[in-house]
Amino acid sequence: MDGVLVDSEPVWERVRRAFTAAHGGRWADDAQDRMMGMSTAEWSAYISEDFGIPLPPAEIAERVIAAMKEEYQVHLPLLPGAVDAVFALASRWPLAVASSAPKSLIEAVLDASGMRPAFAAAVSSEEVPRGKPAPDVYLEATARLGRPAASCAAIEDSTNGLRSAAAAGCTVIAVPRPEYPPAADALKLASITLDSLTALSAEKIAAL
């Protein structure tokens, strides 16, 4: 979802930076890249342990997620072509969300965008033992679809997301965000790379 359907990474970075600054923490230059793909439990623990913020991870997560919801209520940053691509693909195949976002944010995005009916399943990495780059969230999503991962295509933008989908055995389609380019070795895991979802079609997926 993040970075594929919604341009949320800049929002996550802005919210987490503001939270860190407000609590006297230290924001590392590579912090956002490191947290992309982490589960809620993982990134909140990372902020608590590495940023010098004397709050328990659960409280950090609660406050940051609440700030994200407020941001989405003001403006939901859907990426170009996202809604059209989702409904076009849903008319041909069952779709699932496999996201590192907390479940409450996944639901907020699907409801606000009107995309919920297009998805047969939605899985947060909160619901599995490990976040991306581990394959857990993709394996759970494909299981809920009732399909082996090897018969599924995964659309991803980030280093950890690409690695997660590939580790699960999915055919990987990369739609990287230029502001947060994935590592070269992760990008090589993709069968095709597209500039945006406007370039994605059922025919391109079927050809894979």
C-alpha cells in the first residue's frame, strides 16, 4: 500500500521526524529508508532504542499512527493511476494488500479511497511474526487468497518490499518512487520495472 497505492512515505517521514524532534530524539539520515517495510512493532522499537526517545514502543506507535490518521483525514495522497489499476486488475484476478502499515491505516486508506471492494484480503505485518524484508506478510496474503505465492504477482516500490515479495516466491513488479529509490540488488529481483501505476495493465501481468 505505502508507496504503491498512496504516496505515504513522505508523510511517514514528516510525522516521524516531527515526533522525534518534539521528544528530543536524534533523527538519523538513513532512518526513513531503514524503517520502510518494518512492522509497527519493529519501527516503534527502533525509534525507542536508537533515537534516544525515553518512551515505550507501544506508546510511540500509538502517537505516530494517530498523527498519520490525522494527516490522511486532511488529505489522502493517492498515487496517479492507483484506483484505476486496482479495479482493472480486480476484474480479472483476486487482489490482496500486503502492507507494513498498521491495520487501522490500511482500513482507513481502503475506505477513504473507495478501493475496499476490490480487495479480497488485506494483511498488515502486525499480523505476522516478521515484517518486510521477511516474506511473512506476502505468504499470509497469498494464503488468504487461496493461491500459492508462486502463482501471484506482487507490486512493490521499496527495497524491503521487493525483497519480501521475492523471498515469498512471487513474481515481482517494481514501481519505485524516485524520492526513495530501492537498492540496485533489490530492483534486480523484479521481472519488470514501471515508472508508475498508469503504465500497469492486466496484459503486462498476464505476460509474466
